[in-house]
Amino acid sequence: MSRSPPLRTSRVPSKARWLIFLGVLGPGLVVMLADTDVGSVITAAQSGAQWGYKLLALQLLLIPVLYVVQELTVRLGVFTGKGHGELIRETFGAGWAWISVLGLAVATVGALLTEFSGIAGIGELFGMPRTTSLTLAVVFLLAVVWSGTYRRVERIAIALGLFELVFVWVALRSPVDGGAMMRGLTTVPWHNGEYWYLVAANIGAVIMPWMVFYQQSAVADKKLRPDQYRYARWDTAIGAVLTQIIMAAVLIVAAATLAPAHSHAPLNTVGQIADALTPALGPELGRTLFGLGILGAAMVAAIVVSLAAAWGFGEVTGYKHSLEHRPLEAPWFYVMFSVGVIGGAVLVALVPNLVALSVGVEVMNALLLPLVLGFLVTLAVRALPPEHRLRGVYFWVVLTVVVLTTGLGVYGALSSL
């Protein structure tokens, strides 16, 4: 197991350690809040509505899996100072780098369609035309990124993402059946293809290609140092727990509200989900809280996904790619970000009800796992300085987690066929 250089934390006052941690906090928390995006919320809602609490255990099991995967991006970013695409290009060559970034592009398109569909759905929930809500979202996102530094963008993203905590509050108000929950935690319909399809969707909703690109590039862009490595790991661990608590909360609300009545209410739009999951709160409060949660999830994810694509293509092609550069200093970076944001909004404006594709997008992410995690583990073995490479017992732990997760995701995706 590789180890970071020992930090002399015993000589650092407790207050100073907290200040260091707060300075490091950000990349992990932002990417994890973006992880609970519109597609993930819809997937969790479908899971609870169709299978009650039978997929709740999976949400908890995915916490260490998510941490193990994203910790590798922290390690690579801190000890090489390079983004994911750049490191693949330097280690394996331009051809493999383009393959990796094309996988990123596919995942980015799917994610942006779900995020902007969610934004349009929230607007329609309150009587706003989708062109108006999409235009406002695009203007806001472009203004945040084009006029900000990395730290400013990070703080705004965290503030937006924290609106997702309303899902936890809604779950605490739901009529949860403790006995049904315990039975669901211990019951697995092994031979049901639809169940395994949602297993794959939940795995794809938790581990996404753009997360790997974003966090490694964000760590490099933030210029985190080796002595800050352990704090960056805590940032990632806190984010992993938080995002899965939110996913579990959405699933619990759906399981408590819809599963007992064997409801077959469609859950393909934001309005349908809000109406189905928040009746106990009343129509106005329920829609308002659910709308805030979805809007926060969509906006933080749109920032992260578009930045991941801009960073990824920049790392492969070599154009300047940093939020620390002004738009005129790194024009292609800002153009790529803008193309993603504007393109996603235009597609959603032209083609309605794309939220219905959200579960399929997450399954697609599961099918991309062999490519994404294969590169990630290989880089952790080959591209890091020798003293920080994966080795020993921890190497086998990581490899086992990655192989099992990848195999389960691909099996679940193909089982429905």
C-alpha cells in the first residue's frame, strides 16, 4: 500500500489543521454533489418505486467503492500535478488519450441532457416556459465560469449542490416502514433482469467518467500539494458519504410513498416525481423543496460536467485549460465549456421529455466503466512516483473493488437483454 509523505500534524495546532482542511476542501465535495445529479435522482426514485428498499443496501455499499475510485484521482492529481487526459496522453500515447476523451464526450452529452431536462422540468413545474428557464440557466452558468477563478466557481458550485440536502429532510418526513426496510435490506431478487438493470443504473449513477476527469483536473488546477494529500482524501470521503446519503434519501422517499401502494405512477419527468414523492408535505411545499433539490443538483452537475469536458479536451489537445487563465488567455477552454452548456440547453429546448432517458444514461455509464476504471488503475500503477504507486495489499483491494464493480455494472446492463 502506497503511503503519502508523513505529515507532522502533531506539531501543527488543531486550529491550523482545520484551516488547512478548509483550504483544501472543494474538489471532492463538488464532484460528489454533482454525482447526485438529475439522472441519479431519477434512478434512485425509480429504484425505490419499483423495488421498495431492495436497492437501499447497494447505496450504502457504493460509499467505499466511490471513495476508492475517486481517491485515485486525488492521488494522481496531487503527486503528478496533471489532469487525467494529459496523464493518459503522456503514459499511453495520443491514440489512447483520444479514446478516453471520446468516452468522456459520450458521457458528457448524456449528462447534460438530463441536467437541462431537469432545469426545464422545474421551470414548467412553476409555470415558466422551458425556453425561459433554459436561457436563464445558460446565462448564469456562463457568467459564473467566464467571470470567476477556480475558487469562486468551486464555492458557487458547493452552495448550489447543498440544496440537495432537502431530499434528506423530505425522507425524514416520509412514512417509513421499519420492518419493510429491514426485509428489503436482506432480500435480493437474483433472477430478475429488471432488478439487475437498475443495479447497473445505480452503479452508473455513482461512478461516471466525467467525475474522474473533473476531480483530477480540479486538484491539479487548485495546485494541491503532497502535504495536503490527506486533507484532500478527507474531502473525498466526506463527499462520498454525503452523496450516497442523498441517493438513499430519494430511494427511501419513493419506497415509503409509492412501493406500499404498488403505485405505477410514471416517474419520467420532474413534475411527475415531485407529485408522486412529496404528497405528505402538501403540493406547494413539496414542489418547492423538491424543485430546489433538483435545481441545485442540475446546476452543480452542469458546471462540473462541462468543465470536465473542457479540461479533458484541453489535456489531450494541448490548449490552455485552467480557470486561472482569463478567457482571452485560454479561449478554447472557455469555448469548449460554452459549447457544452449552450448545446445541452438547445437540444433540450428542441426535444421534450429527455428526462425519460436518464436511467438509460446511467446504464451507459456502467458500460463505460471498463474503459474508465481500467485507465485509472493503470495510471495509479505506472504514472505515479514509485513511493506513491498502488502496491501491496491496497493494490489488491483496489483491483478487487474495481473488477467487482465493473463486472456487476456490465452484467446488470446486459442482463435486461
